[in-house]
Amino acid sequence: MRTLKSTLCYTPRQRASAGSIDQKEGTMSPSVDTAVTRVLPLPTHFAHAEQSFSLKKRRHPFCSSSTSNSSVSTPDQLSRSLPPLAPSKESLSVSRFFQQKASPWTPLSCSLSQLAPPESVYDPKKQQSYFNQCFTMLGLLGRGSFGEVYKVQNNKDGRLYAVKRSLNRYRGNSDRNRKVREARNHERVCPHPHILNLVAAWEECGRLYIQTELCHTSLLLHAESQTPGNDERGAWWYLCDLLSALDHLHSRSFVHMDLKPANVLVTASGRLKLGDFGLLLELNESSLEKVREDDPGGDPRYMAPELLRGEYGPAADVFSLGVSILELACNIEVPNGGEGWQQIRHGHLPEVARGLSTDLQKVLQMMLSPEPSERPTVPELLALPAVRKHRWKRHAYLIFTETMLTLAFFCRVVVDFGRRIFSSLYLESVLPRIQED
């Protein structure tokens, strides 16, 4: 699920604090091809954030009011828990100043634009929406500040998918363009084994719909369900999967800008899939205008220090990945401000990280370097001997696990087919005898 940063206010004292931090840490002169610079003040809410690290909290299962549709199962049956709602730009209700105009079903992805849905599934003359005609809703998977994710079954092929629907209607052309860009960006970075597969995207009645493959859970919920203590083996494997995803993005001049465990999905085999491309930034000549329009930065807990100076580049993703792996390996809550937040951005690992191996500590130390120019690139990280060793083991594990899951699925299909054949043969042999009697 994606949660974007809130609208932030700034005070003169914090501007002075930000200036002192920049003087201590130094500034970087980004290259024209890989980074964009814009001076930004220090967010106010950092001063009221958690001051230190704490153990990962176990969240209570999500509960909601019953729905009128009896076919929709309860969320407890579909998801263990949901992360808390983050501050949102869209926290205010839709104002009467924004005129809500009914809009017809409009395909956005190539999969729908090139191949229109058959009339047997979708009839535009009916009052029901495309979403309600083509899918059967099975339950709510999650809810964020920008949208809700549902588990659905396609009425045509019978397969299960996840559909993300924007929470509020468009508030003008700029709001629509910003939301639609998420679907456009997602389609541009697919396909890849560690990128969440986008199936289709469309808009209808002033809302955006994004249909993706259905995953087992998010990496955040998966980490919270683990037993307390360090999980170094899992951290190495998560690092290998996400480095592969970032290598795919960075090689195409894209920067994710919002990498965190909540935006990473986990399949049934344990493969990680990077999702949520609403803040995806393309490093080209027009990137400066895009930064000026949107001010991307992502979650402050995982934000690289140079983003406060307006310096955008692939190194920001490396830093965010380092914070995420530190959180997963040590099973801790990452502070979103205060002394603990500053500690990480000065290149110091917390005391709890001393329980990790020397190799993993060295890798995290490099990824969390305060200066982006001193951080290794994704190809350099993939070339490290320790990463290469764990990446080979991870690759072998995924091949074995996914092969076994495929065989298990094939066996179930064969068994079900055999039962139907046996039942039909049994009825053919028994019915004549019953009729004779």
C-alpha cells in the first residue's frame, strides 16, 4: 500500500537547524544527468517524532463495519493486520468547490486500450460500473491515505487479482494527472521478476483503478508476524531481491523515491515484489519541472538526508533500502525524527545492529553513508562477494520453492479432474441399474 508524505509546515528555528545540519554534513554537487537540486526546509513534524529506536510493534487485526454485500468476506479472513494511516495531503474531505462530473469508463493501460472487454462481461449501457460488472469483490486487503486495495475475482477467467481504487474522486486536472501518472509509471517499469506485475488500469466516475497480481502479504506485515529478534538470513534475501528491482529501475533512469517495507509485496513463494510507483522520478531534462510540481520525498523515516537539500538521484533509493534492511534485520521501529533519525543520517548504526554479522554491518554502513557520492551504486552492491553469495542461494531457493508450488497446483488440478471423471463414470454405471430396479 502506498502512503505519501503529508503537507508539511516549517518554522524559522527548524530552517536554521537544517542549515546547521547541512554545514556539518557538507553539500553535494549533483551531476546534471543523475540528480536534480532544489533547496527545501526541514519538516516541522520531525521535532515531534519518535526520539529513539524501539522493538517492532505487533498491530491488532483490522476490523471494519459489516458491508451490505454478503459475498464480501471479513477483512480478518484476508489480512492479518493493516499499518496505521499516515498523514495525507488528502486528509480534508472533498470540497464543494471541486465539481464532481460523472466520467465514463476509460482504459489507461495498453492491455485494455488494445483489447476492449467483450460485451458479455462489460455492458456500458448498464448502470453498474466496469469494476462491478467485471469483478466479484472478495474482501478488503488494505486501506491507505490515497486508496483501498480489494481482493477480487475476474468474472471472465476466474482468477484472483488485487485492485487498488483511489479513495477520493479527482480534485481537478492536476490531481487527476498526478494519480494517473502512477498507473503510467507502473506500466513503464514492468515486467520484472521483482516488480509487482500490473495487469490493467482504468478510470471511471472520477476514480483511478489499478489491477495487479495478487500477493500473499506486504513485507511490513510479514516482518511484524515474525518472532522477535534478529533475522539476518531474511535480511540478506530481502536485500538481494530489492537490489535486483532497483537495478532494473536505475538502469532505465528511474528512481523509486518511496522504497519502504510497506510498498513491497510478498508472494506465496516468498519472492519480493516492489510496488507503488506514484513518486517514481525519471532523471531526464524534464525531471526538474516534475520535482517542482510534486516535491517527491516519500516517508520521512526512510528519507535520504540529501532530499532535504533538494538533491534527487539513485543514491536516495540506496539509502532508503539500507534503512529498510536495518529495520527488517533488527526487527525495530525506525524513528521518524529526533535523535535516532539524526543518528542514522550521520552514518551511525544503532546499538541493536551490533548483533548482526560483520559483513551485513559493513554493507549497511556503506548504504547509509551521509553523502550520496560515497554510497555504492546498485551494481557495485550486487558485485560485493557477500551479496553475490547470498544472491545465489536466494535464487536457488526461489526456483525450488516456486517449482514445488507449481507441482502442487498441477497435482490438485489432476486430482480434481480425476474426481470429476470418476464421478461421471460412477453415475453412468449406477443410473442404469437404478432404472432397471
